[in-house]
Amino acid sequence: MTDRRLLIVEDDAVFARTLARSFERRGYRCEMIAELEHLPDVVAAFAPEFAVVDLRLGGGSGLACVQQLHAADPTMRIVVLTGFASIATAVEAIKLGATNYLTKPSHTDEIEAAFDRPQGDAEVEVSATPTSIKTVEWEHIHQTLAASDFNVSEAARRLGMHRRTLARKLEKRHLS
């Protein structure tokens, strides 16, 4: 089996370690980082072929990470994992160089399959189902959160709602 190098960018240490162990059993060599400030050094020293990036990092945005990884190596296969999914961030992640975008919880099989699907699928079924009002609301909230660098107070101000109201809505989504 070839030496496949995987970088895991995740601020949840337990989840990152679990993911790393699972991929190591499949023959990957893994490095983990939790903060973007370490990214350039790790990429230069480790030269990953694959990356799993959490969208919402405690110290920054996973989208910025995707952009930096893609700039460092345009052939790297990058999968964004998030419990904070929205159409807006999925589109931005792909534009910035992600290979795929998956929602949490995702397991190793799904992530590895996403690495193997770097191209789109023109045969995917196009649904005529209208978007629900809850989905539209969530996407608007998430877009505003992303625009305010995930600062809940600032996002609440921009949305015209009380900070506690927004915090309750976010808690209901069980975000990580």
C-alpha cells in the first residue's frame, strides 16, 4: 500500500484523533492541527496529498484553510467536514478548492469515498422540491455568521435579533 499523507485540520482533539486512528488503519500517515497559524509549516514539512478540514475552527475559518491548502498544492484532495452546513459555505468551499463537502457526522468510508470523487456527477438527480422556510432561515443565519467571522454577537446584530435568541437557535442545531 502506498504512503498516503492526510492532514486533519480540526479543533475537536478527540474527534481528530479518532479520525486519524481510523485513517491510519487504512494505510494513511496522518498529521493533525487545530489552529491555522501552524498550517504553512505543517504543509511544507508533511506535504499532504489529502486533507480533512473542519469548517468552523476555534481560531479561524475552515474556508481560509481550504484556500491556503489549495494554493500550496492544487492537486491536494480536500474534504470539508462540518456540523454547520449551508449552501453558501458549500459553494465557497468548492470555489476555493475543496474536492468535496460533507456534513457531520460523517464516517471514514464517506470521507474516503469523497476523496475518490474529485469530479462532479452530471447524473445526480435534480430535485424540484422547494426549500423549506427553516432551511432558508438557517442558510441566512449561517451566511451572516460566516460574514461576521462566526462572532455570534455581531451576527445577531446584523440579523436584527437578540444574541440569546441566536444562541438558542444555534444550540438547537447541535453544532460542532
